[in-house]
Amino acid sequence: MVGIIEQKKKVLIGIHQLDHVGGAELYTYDLIKELKDHDDVEVEFFAINPGRLSEKIQHELGVPFMEHDEYDLILATHNSAVEVLHKHGPIVQICHGAILELEHPSPLADFHVGITDEVCESLTQKGYPNELILNGIDLEEKKNVIPVNTELQTVLSLCQSEKANELLFTACQEMDIEFKHFNKHKNPTFNIENEINKADLVVGIGRSVFDGMACGRPCLVFDWRGYNGNKGDGYLHPHLFDQYITTNCSGRYSNKSFNKRDIIKELEKYNAEDGEKLREIAEEKLNVKDTAVQLIEIDQIINWRTKANKEFRLFKSKFKQFRRSLKKRLKGISSIDVFKKK
């Protein structure tokens, strides 16, 4: 008797852009790469603004750009992608933050995933049912190749701010420590693990910290972003990870500002053994093999209640748009009347 061949689950991964190397973009790449190896999944991808990463996904991973009209599950990062893709199947929005406009929840999504407690709390407050699934890192690609030194000799900054790098440079100069920096906007690289493995300690926030942990490096949580300001949590002692991850290792947990003297104090906390402990934490909590399984099973949560909740959110959203539009028209009519009277 011929066995029944099970159909593969058609999954589409969507995002706003793949034209630069950023946290959400590398998250998407690692997820696609992992799902490609699942025998029960047929994965494709979509980007409103495709680019270098899009080409890498197509040519190196062999994953096609959206070929089907219908999917069993759509996982979309950014609300703009949800707006484009929501008619093509059950759609879940993966929210990476609660501050930037693109990361705000879309009422068109059937369900929402937050990558931190901070994001999930924001979603709940806005009336969006959600699930917490942490960042997923390709731990086979990002690993400890070159052991760190017992004493701190080289610091690698993955900060995106010139102010942050100037501050770190002066601190390292005073400590007689070599300072290197990589800014994804100025000198992006697909293989940041190669640079991380040349350093003893990594400085950055979010994805930069997770990459450092995966490579077995002690980390300092700090940057000077425009939307975040001079902010950090400081040296990442392994026992503090569960606290810092609640705000995506963004610096918003401790909300500290740092000057040169503060940075020096944090760097003096360097302990080579912490690198191994942070790698173990990454293996336990940030492994893309685990997070990918959680994500492709998230559609099991979508039911009549979540669909009814979505319809209610859409009604509220349309009603708000109608009210705003009506107010503008009434304001316009009132202005015309005043002008005529004059």
C-alpha cells in the first residue's frame, strides 16, 4: 500500500526591507535559513524593498521570492509588510520593538509575537493578544572560534553612533586597550562573527549583544541612538541576562547614561569566563532551531476568538479614521464659512 505523502506547510516570511544589514533583517535571514532545512516546510520570502540580503537569500540559500498566492502561514516583520500580505493567508506580525513606527502593531494581523517582555506588554496595553518568542540566532554560524584573552586586550564596538564610539575610544585609550568598531550603516558585513572572534569584548545593544554572546564574548550593553539617547545596562553579568533581555538588551532596563569614567568602570568588570556562560545562555534561550519551531506552530493559536478580536480592532481602526476624516472636513467647511463672512 502506497503511503500518504503529507503536504509541506507553505510559509512566507515577510519584511519591509532587505537592502541593509540590521537586527530585524538578520533575524529574518537566520529564520529563513533554518526553515529551509525543515522537511515539512516550504519556505518563501517577501520584501517591499529587496536588496543585497534578498539576493543572498535567493542565490545562496536557494529560497524563492514570493511565488504563491496563498500560504498556510505568513510571518511578517513590520506593519508595512502586513498591509501588503494579509490577504494571502493567516498572518502573524513579529514585533521587534515598541518605539519605531514600522514596528507598531497592525490591526490587519491575525496574531502578534513580541520578542521581549517590553514589546509584549506594549501589545497587551494596545489590545493585541500576543506571545513571547525571543530572538533566534544561528548558533552554528556564530560560535567561539578564537578563545578570548584572560585579560581584556581588544574591544569591538557594534554601536551605530559616532558619539558612542568616541566615548568608547577615549575610555579604551586611557586603559591602553585596542579599540575596533563596525557600524552597519558605514561598513556592513554579513559575517560579523569573524570580527567578533578577533575581540575579547563586544559593545552594543540588541542583536549585537546576542551575536557577541553566541560567539562566547563578554558584552557591554550600551549605545547612543537617536531614539534611545545615551543609554546602557552596562557590563552583562550572566546572571543579569534575564533582566536585561526584558527590554531586548537595549539599555532601557537600567536606563543609565555613561561618561568615560563609567565606561572604564564597566570594562574593568571583564571576566573571560563570562563568555562561556553567555554562550550557554544563548544555546538555551536564543537558538533559532527552537524559536523557528515556536514560530511555525504559532498559527495553532489563531481561532475564532482571535479572528473576532481582529474584526473588532479593524472596526475601531476604521471608525477612528472616519472620525479624523470627518473632523478635517468640518474644519475645512468652517474655515470656508469664516472666509466668506470676511
